[in-house]
Amino acid sequence: MRAVVLGIGNIILTDEAAGVRAAEMLERHYRMPDNVQIIDGGTSGMEMIEDLSNLDFLIVIDVVKTGQAAGTVVKIAGDEIPVFFRRKLSPHQIGLPDVLASLELLDAMPKEIIVLGVEPISLELGMEMTDTVSAKVPLLVEMSASELRARGYLLEALTARAV
């Protein structure tokens, strides 16, 4: 059972950094088993094909534009996933849908995909996330850990309280 937690985002566009920052925090607060990889995908695209091939479980952490209130945390899973990738909800959907389409053509799609996201406030040039979105990063970390544990992956908290 192979899993990847993929944090994507552009760290110089304020709230766009949420996925990358969540992946970094997850790595700082948990020791992952050998079959779980945390990837800082930044704004990567097709170069992720090998890392995402034939996974049992893929968690994508990103900012998403769903029209909900700024700072709203969302989980997109199951039948919602194809719809998510047809509508442009995230600035990274230029690369990720192409990667997933290629994986599908190669018969190497992840068996299960979920997207954990937060509705951004600002995507302006800047190195600091807004306070509202920054405050949601620990929740995205805990949601990721919970999703992994629910599927039998054994994570070890590196601190008494993970976040």
C-alpha cells in the first residue's frame, strides 16, 4: 500500500502557499512509514508522473476556489474528484490534470484520490499567507494524518501534540 501526500502551491503568492506549508508541517510533526511519501510539489507538473504512478492513495493539499467563504476548508473525494479536475478550482490544475490524464493513459492512476483544500483570501504577490488561511494549515495537516490513519497507514507523532 503506497501513498503520497502532495502539497502544491506557489510560496510567493500569499495564500497559494497553503498546500506546500501543510506538507512541510506534516513532515515536521509526523514520522511517516516507508510506504508514505510527502512531496512538496510546488507548481510542478508532468515531472511528478513517476512519483504518482500506481499509488494506492493520493492526498492533494492545495488552495481551492469553490465559491465558499474565505478560509473554508474542504475535502473533495469520490465522485467529486472528476468534477474537481474539470473545473478550474486551483491555479495548479494546469499541471495536475495533465499528470492524472497521463497516468490514466498509462493505466497507472492512483486507486484513491482526495483533495484537501482551503478557500484563499489573497493570491497576490507576497511571502506571507493571510492570518485566516495560515490558521487553517494545522487543520489540513491533521486531516491528512487522519485520512492516512483511516486507511491503515501507521504514522508516529513526533511531538506530544502533533500540531
